[in-house]
Amino acid sequence: MLTADGWTGNTKYYPYIPFISSGISGNWIFGDEKALYLNPGALVTPDLTWEKAKTINVGVDAVFLNQRLDFSFDYYQRTASDMLIKISYPEVLGTTAPPSNLAELRTRGWELSLNWKDKIGKDFSYGVGLILSDSQAEITKYNNPTNSLTAHYVGEKIGDIWGYVTEGIFQSDAEVAEHASQTFIKNTTWKAGDIKYKNLNDDNVINNGKNTLDDHGDLTIIGNTTPRYQYGITANLTYKTIA
């Protein structure tokens, strides 16, 4: 089984419409009236378009052992393109940059389902089911020219956690003195009993480099917050027509 649905729009507001805000001045008084002022509208993107989503799904369904065992497997890929993100322009622009369709997110996942149903004698029937699934989303397009880790970047798995790798505890002050400097993490005097961080790039200092994907110093991906391998178990028992 192979299915693929079309493009669907997705947006929650209309930033292509410029608005001029107004207000009453609290400083300028003309007689007994205060002045009305208007603020120029924010910049808008002339080629702004809908966010789009496209899904491709491949599935297999099968029945075995006289219809007692049901097997189902689905694999899908969902691509969200033209996603709206905020971008930065040089400060000489003098105003906030408008959102633009400059991001894309791809989610891949699968789901496995197994169901067993049978009878015990003439009056009793039962069923047991297992569902196991997994998915992960990855950014495939994003406007981040410097690949700064303070923003999203191409290749990022949603939920990735960047951090320092620990190597246990300093056992003595002499070990602290021989280890790479950790004052970037905390500007203090490190002593025996403090946490020891791993020097991944062998530069004799523990830091985050330029904090970019190309130069992240001793930072590395140490985990991910996205739940993986979610599962569910179902069971039922029926006596004649009473479930």
C-alpha cells in the first residue's frame, strides 16, 4: 500500500498585511486636547506564501494463522516546507525584519501493530495487541548563515541537547592543575571534588568555541528530548457476548 497526499496550507495569521498603529501622545497638548500620532507599518514580505505539508505513507497489512494474527506496518515521511521564520537584517534597516518562508522540516517515522485473537472453549474469546512506533524530525532548510547554535540549523534533529561531557570528579587539586581550564564554564577556582569535563578538541580549554556548528569547542550532542520508541499494549476478554 502506497499513499501520498497533496500540499496543504498552514498559517495562523496574515503578516503580509501592513498595519499602521495609532495612539494618543502624552506630551503634546493642543489646548485641552492631546495629539494623535501614527506609527508606520512594519515591513512585509511581498512573496509571502502559505506553509505547505506533504506526506508520503507506505504500509503493509497481513493476516496469518487462520486470521488469528494481524500484522500491520506503516512508514511515513512528512515534509513541512515554506515555514515562516524570523530573519535578521543589518541594523541599518532600522526596523524589525518581516517573517519569511525560509524553513523546512522533515519528519520520518514508523508504526508496527500486532494483534492476536483466539477462543478458549465455546464461550470465551480474548485478544492481545501491541503497538510500537518511532519518529524523528530534522530541519532540512533554515536561514542561519553562520550555523549558530543559538538558532536552528540545517541537519538539526528536533530536541537535540548540546552540552559538555563529564569525566567524573577531580580526585585532587593536582589533577585540576593538569587538566584543561574550565573557567569558561564557571569563573571560579576549581578544586578536588568538582566535576571534570572532557576536553574534546584538545585545545587545553573547555569552552564552546564560536558556538557554531563548525566550531563548537567541547560542546557535543549529549541527548535528545524527543520521546522514542513509544508503545502500547491492549488486552480484552469476552464471555459469549459480554466484553
